Amino acid sequence: MHVVIVGAGEVGTSIAASLAPDHEVVVVDVDPDRAEQLKYELDVLTIAGDGTTAGIQTAADVGDADMVIACTDDDRTNLVTCGTAKTLGDAFTIARVKSTEYLRTWEDTRGAFGVDFMVCTDLLTAQNIVRVIGLPAAIDVDPFASGLVQMAEFEISAESPVAGQTVSEADRFESLTFVGIFRNGEMIIPRGDTDIGAGDRAVVIGSPESVQSFANDVAPETTPDRADEIVIVGGSEIGYQTARLLEERDFTPRLIERDPGRARTLAEDLPNTVVMEHDATDTEFLSREHVDEADIVVTALGSDEQNLLVSVLAKRLGVDRVIAVVDSPDYVTVFEEIGIDIAINPRTVTAEEITRFTYESIAENIAVLENDQAEVLELELTEGSRFAGRSIAELVEETDVRFVIGAITRDHALVTPRGDTVLEPGDHVVLLVDSDSVSEIASMA
Amino acid sequence: MTTRIRVGWRASVGLTGDVLTALPVPLSFPLLVALYYGESPLPFIAAIAVSLALGVAFRSVKDPEVDLGPREAFLAVAMIWLLVAVVGAIPFVAAGVGTVAHPVNAMFESMSGLTTTGATVLVDFSLHSRSVMMWRQVIQWLGGLGILILATAVLSELGVGGAQLMETESQTQDVNKLTPKISRTAQLIWGIYFGLTGLAVVVYFLLGLAVDPRMDLYNAVAHAFTSVATAGFSPEPLSVGAFHPLIQWAVVPFMVIGSTSFILIYFAINGEPMRLLRNEEFHFYLGAMGTLASVVALGLFLDPSISFGAEATVRHAVFNVASIVTTTGYASTDYVLWAPAAKHMLFMAMFIGGMVGSTTCSIKSLRWLVALKSFRRNLYTAIHPEAVRPVRITGKPVDEGAIRDIYAYLLLSIVIFFLLTVVIVVDAERADLRVTEFEALGAAATTFLNIGPAFGEAGPYGTFASFPMSTRAVMIVLMWIGRIEIIPVLVLFTKAFWTS
């Protein structure tokens, strides 16, 4: 694969390093020194220049590239890079952005800016934090349909209350669907009377809220419940997104932000979060508000120094788990060495997401399960789709392909799939399918 | 030293002139009624002549160079409500019959009509011609239309009728953008008002044909004019109580709809009923009305001196509570005779009011809802001083400035209400009249909050003519101030308004 990476910062370098062994990689950066330096660090071709221009892109042979990854620190540079690349050829374009507004625009009008896949750093980091907080028991978690739908895979331990139940007993949630059970490496399509045993791996698809509830059933010991105290320190975009995602999962976090104006904005946008306007380094305030009794503290302040200070303070006060956002990748280990439970670096998260994406698939939003036995994919039904106008029961009747529809979103709202649910053009369908039948299903939709 | 006047008063006077020259159109309706029944059309011809003369004179002052800004609009609103009431009083004086032949009484009746209050100084209804009685109804309908114009469309930026509050509500934040053009929005809102009035005529008339011959076309039109306008005049001395129970039930929904936000009604008609059904102010408004009606019904059941029967007890409780909460002022029975507990419930109901963006008067549900939520927030921040908790209505945060304005408005309303109560008591004592404190409280609330009847002599089957002339003059001013929500009138008395 011929891959062009624009931007040789931490994200770009990290992606280049993981792709270089197997692919032909060209890295473009405006800074000639940086480009020169990278040439010796990695086995890649480097070009110094403005990656948004057709001249430089032609030099990098974007016209014949399979993939263009725009990952500079500037959102607009990345969007323009992808736009230019689309006029030169048909490479798959990936853009890294900070602004969730651009992500929203891109999601609402697929193909906007000539971007095929967009990675929003702050949102991704928040998703990671929420996953670490909310679903520590899950083996695999993937968002679909712009986060409206979540797929999660859990290993059922012998102590789990779910072990020994049937699927219909375990599935107490309106918007949750059991799509697959892996037992001794074999996939079973679950039915209502299928037993769930210890050691099984269950794959569920549903609203983030129902997946969270299910996780509570599967692993009540490790999964936080609604009563758990979660405190987010710092109303940065990451702090805000974390609170928002936690609200979606029925948690009621507290968020501490020093700036009065920002605190007011956050309080307006987060109806189920208690926003407090104060300096989080004030220990008197922290103990008065019983932050020491919190189960989880997330620090998402503006600088690493502040996050370090608050994290250490929280640990000293006796908080169970402290999760810190660390801006500089070099400090991640430092944080963890001094006792912070988890340090998350937004750049690393972004680079990993883009790299994962280049490995898995470039065509659809997809998740591969259990050594590629099955895949979960999201399909958008077109006018001429064979799925459109049919009920799910009819579809299952008509083909012998093994698949289970886990969730449907229609006009940005979740529709719970039932046998008599009739699919419509424009629906996004998230389904689990046998790996051998992926192309068959994709051609039907 | 001369102070420069910085209000473009010519524009305000010009706009008032425009309204006055248009007034002959509604005046011609009772004129036609007079001709139909063979009564004297002279009272209306006189009013039309005065209206046209004043209108033309005012328009000649107009200066096309001066724009109609907020100050000019405040002045214009105050002038229009005053002068239309003056012209509206002319037919009563010109007809020269009964109590309203006196100019102060005529002005009281006209102002009570235009402000959709519904308090009357008539004593003997049978003295008056059918056309004059119809004019009382028409002027109330005009008052309802006028307040809708202020509250929802053309002048919503002045914040009269709670219009600035509507922008703080999520469901109606785009109140000015139903359509890109404000005149088009106004037409839509008026269309609903006309449509509802027409529907009321049809419903009342058909029910009249079916069950009650007294509800003829004349009465159907007369009551349709004053139910959607939540106004309350009736040509019948027994108000809606004169008609069959079925008709009384049929009036309730029209009063309730008249007090519902017309913006939300518009959305409901256009396929978005959830905006209305999920609106918290709507819940509060219906909830307050339902709770009070239940308590009053219970009180009536338990009162040994009253024996209505089950249906009538519920009907009288629902009808009279709805009539007062919506600020209409009809009555289905003389509730002056009820026990004090039930009467005090009705007194309390006077302060609630319907939804913003409707023809309702009084304080309005949204203000209470915001005030209560804000108070609850204060209880929370007393324990957690650092917590930032926006007050939310239907999920959307309310601006802190708007909350302060609402507190100020509530306080100002209560203060004016108390002052008026004191004036009524003192003036009655001066004139050697027996007015109990409760009656004075009721009369003050009902006029200032534009509801209609009160208690005692001023009850639904009584008359405000029993108060001294001086009290009635004060009431005229307070009905005027109360209807246009205090501020547009009070700003006229500040120096800053005129000079800075």
C-alpha cells in the first residue's frame, strides 16, 4: 500500500513508524529540518513543503496513493489536505481534527471536505477514558453510527451472575441485542433459549446506556454503577466530552472548572452533570465537597503540570482510581510510576486509532472479532438495497447467510430491531456476520 | 435652558394615528348590528368620526425620517392602548343609557374591555341596546388581537406579554422565525386567532340549536369574541351561567386554548405537537389549573350549604377555576356565595395566569415556573456554593438576566397590587362604603391583573359601579398599566426615557 502522511508531529511519526515496515510510506512536513531528521529515524521517504498544495502532493505521488493521512496539529490544514488529495486521485483520506464541530459537520454530510474517515482527537480521548471507567470488563468495545450504537464483547467469568442464564434471561434491556456467543472458538448465533456458560464470550450491540447496564450485570464487581462518584477536574474539551459520554451512560458526574464563563457554558450543555466553579487545587474545597470519597477522578486540565498536581492530590486524599490526561507522551510513564492509575495521551490514542483503521478496513466502519471469525459492520441502506422494504424476519427467511442485526439507526435515532421491524432506505444497520459472508451481505445492502 | 427630547415621538404619534384610522373597521360591526336590529347607529357613527379625525390629525404629525425604535414603540404602545380605550368609550357616552353614560364609567367599561379584563360597571343589562352590548364584546376581541400582536410578532422585541421570556424557552426560541418575515408570522398568529374565534361561533351556535335556544347567533358571536380573547364580557347578566351546562363545558376548552402559547399552537397545527405537549410551562399551567379545580370541587362537595349535585359541582369548580386562571372572567354561578375556603382558592388562582405568547393576562405561568426553579436552585447552592446550576425550562437554560427581570417583575406586581388594595380600602372608608379586606384584595387583583370579576359587590353577578368614582378612576389606570405589563408605561415617567 502506498501511504502519504502529511504532518510529522508525534501522531504522524507514530503512524509512520507502525506502517513503515509493511508499506510504502511518504511523509510530508512543512519543517525541512523535521523532514530531514525523520528520514534517518524511519525507513520512509520525506518531503519538505506545504502538504495542502497540489505541487507537493504530486511530488508525493498522491494521485496513485492508496491512502492519505492528514495529521498535522491544525484542523484546517488537515481538511484542505484531504480536499486536495481527492482532486488528484481516489486515495482513501483520513483527517485528524480537534474540533468536534468539524466532526459533526462531516458526520451529517458524509464526504464533506473530501474526508473519508475523520478522527477527532478530543472525542476519541474522551471515549477512551469513558471506556476505561465504564467498561473495564469488556474485551472489545467499538462505537457505531456516530456513537449512537455500541458493540461490546465480554468474557463471562464463573463468578458472573450472568453465567448459567439463558439469553432471554440475561437480556433485560429494551435496546440491547445479543448478536453472537463464542464458545471454545466456535461462533453460536444466540436464540432466546441459548444458555450462557462460564468461559463464553458474549457480543452485544445496543445503546451505550444499555451496554453499560449489561456490563453491570456481567461484572458487578469491576463495573461502576450509577451511584459511583465520578469527578472530572478541568472543563477542557476532553473534560466536557467525557462528562457528556458519561451522561449518555446514565452516570451523573461532577465537573470542576475554574473559569466562571466556561463553567456556566458547561453547566448549560450538561444537564445531568453537577458543574462546580472553583480551583481544583484547593484542598479545603476538595474535602468540603467530599472529592476524597470519590470512586474515580479524571484530570483533564490544560497542562500536564496541573494534571500531575491534582492527580497526586487526589491519590493522597484517598481516591480509588485516578485517570489523568497527559499531553506529552514522554510523561505517560512518569505519571504511572508515581501511582496514577491510568495516564492517557491524546496523541497516542489518535495514532493508534488511525493505525488500527488502516489495518482493519478502509471501506466501512467495521470491527473484527475473535481472530476474524466474525465481523460487526455498519451498512447504510441505499434506495435499491435488497434490505429496504423488508422485515428482519423475511430477510432471515430468504438467505442462509449467518447474520444478526444488532441495531438500526434512523434519522439519528435508535430503532430496536425486532422480527417485524421493516427496514427503510437511509437506515444505518449494525450487524454481526460470519467473516466468510461479509461480501455477500455487503452486496445485498 | 432647554432639554432636548430624544424620543422620536412623531413616529409614535404617527403609528397611533394609523391604528385610530383603522378603528372604524371594527366599529362598523356594531353599527351593522344596530342597523339590523333597527337601533340607533349614531353612537358608532360618532365614535367613527372622532376616531378618523384623531387618526388623520395624528398621522399628519408623522415624520417619515424618524424610525420606530424601542423607545418610540414603548410610547406608541402606551398611547394606543389609552386612545383606543378613549374612542371605545364614545359609543357608551353617546348612547346615554344607564351607568355607562357617565364618562368615567364609559372609560372604565372601555378600558376593561380593551385590556381583556371583563370587570363591568353596568348595573341593569336590559337597559342597553343589542348593538352597544355587542360593542363591548368586539372591543375585547380587539384587545386580545392587540396583545397577540405585541406578544408574538411585530413588537415582540419590547418584551411585552412576556415575549422576551419566550426566547428563553427552548421550544419557542425561534419565536421570531416562524417565517423569515415578521409580517408573515403575524398573519399566521392572527390566522389562528381568527380561526379559533370562528370555530367558537360554530360550536356555540350548533350547541345552542341543539340544547338551548337562548344561545342564538347573536350570543354565539358575542361569546366567541370574548372566550378566545380570555376577556370575559357577556351580554347576559348571568354570564355563561345563563346557558345550558353543555354550553358551559364547551366554553372551557376555548378559554384554555386562548391562554395557551399561540406559537406552540402554531407548531402543533403544523405537525409538531410534541413541542407543546413537552413544554414545561404548559404542564405547569395545566397542572396549576387542574390542582386548583380539584381542591375547589372537593371544597364544594364538603360544603353543606351548597348542593349542586355531582356534575354541577365538578362543572362549577372546573369552569370558574379555568375562567380565572386563564384570566377570562366568565362565571357559571355566583361564587360569591361559596364558602371562604373555595373563594380564597379562586383568589389565589388570579395570580397564576396562562402561558406567555397568548391572550392571557396576570403574572403568567412561565414567570412562576422560573421563579420557583430559581428558588430551588438557591436551596441547592446554599449547600454547594461552588455549584453552577442553570435554571432550565424544558431543558433549555434560562439567562440569568431574565431571571433577575422576572424577580423584579414579580416584586413590582405585588407592590402595585398591595398599593391598589390600600387605595380601595381607604377610598371606600372615605366614601363610607362597607368593603371587607378580602373584597378589596380581590378587586385590586382582578383589575390590575385583568381578570374581571372579584368578590362581594364586585362579584361575577355584581358591578364595579358600587365602588367610589375615584377608585374606579384609579382602576382604569391600573388596568391599562397591568395589561401592557407595567414597564412600557413606567418608562414614560423616567427622565432617561425622554432625554438621554
